[in-house]
Amino acid sequence: MAARKPRKAATKRELAAAKDAIQEHTFSVLVDNEAGVLARVVGLFSGRGYNIESLTVSEVDQDAHRSKITIVTNGTPMIIEQIRAQLERLVPVHRVADLTVEGPSVSRELALVKVKGKGERRVESLRIADIFRAHVVDSTNSSFVFEIVGDTGKLDAFIELMEPLGLVDVSRTGVVAIARGSQNM
């Protein structure tokens, strides 16, 4: 039986680097549906130098005049906690959920992807679209517009494969997300 090598203990520097690693988080923020709320939320991010990777907003309760803002951002654990705390302090905010850490959630993004091409490139773009379950929503003799829904990684992979086949344009919705289970926000 071979002797096992002893595992090297992590140094304080390695532990600190892991603790300060940049992480991506998805926040769901329930707010009053009134003028200026989105500007205040975005201003919170820009004023402190935080980046927004994705931002979607929609009214979710007409009777109560509430909207849900879904924000994907990244930062160290300390920055993520600061973002959450600052969002919770904004006056029109009713609830903030960090879907990345609060339990299972579902997230999706939609993209419209325009690809031009003829002959074999056209056929290949249709094959790839079929594999990714993308739908053709517009077609001409020289182009397609595909609709694809999935997680961000799936959309990124599809777009990357379409680039050599004649990618012309991309329009993406941004991430929408919701917690799993029977509880409401």
C-alpha cells in the first residue's frame, strides 16, 4: 500500500484570497411601482462603483403597485453584503432576496440572435439551433432570427457557436429569476 502524501494546509493568504473571491449574485428586489425608483436603485450601484451585469424590471402586482427588479451583480462577499444592506435601506424597497444564497431558485434569460448566411452555413446554423432548442422567429432568404431561452451560460454558448456562421446582431433581456417553492417574495 502506497503512503499518502500529507495534505498541505492552506496558508492565511490563500484563505483570505478565497474569502475575497469575486462572486456573482442575483438579487430580487420588491419595490413600489413609482417614478424614480429604478433611478434610485441604479444610482446606488453607480454611486458606489458597483457593476450591474444584468437588470430587469417588471410590475408584478397591479393592485398593490409593486414591481420586481432582478439584478445580477458581482463582488467579494463583503461587497455583496454591502449591496444587500444598502438596497434594504432604500425607501421604496419592501424586500430584498439574494437568490444565490437563500435557497433554490430558477433563472432564465431570453435572447434574439440574428444570423446571416447561405448554403452550408445556413444549414449548420439551423442544426445548432435545433440542438439548443432555439426557435426561428423570423426568416429571409439570407438570414434567421432565433429566439433562445435558458441560463446565461447556454445563451453565451449558442452565441459563440453562431459567430463563425454569420452572427449579425444579438438582443438579450437580462436575467429573470424566482425562488423555488410555494413562498411568495
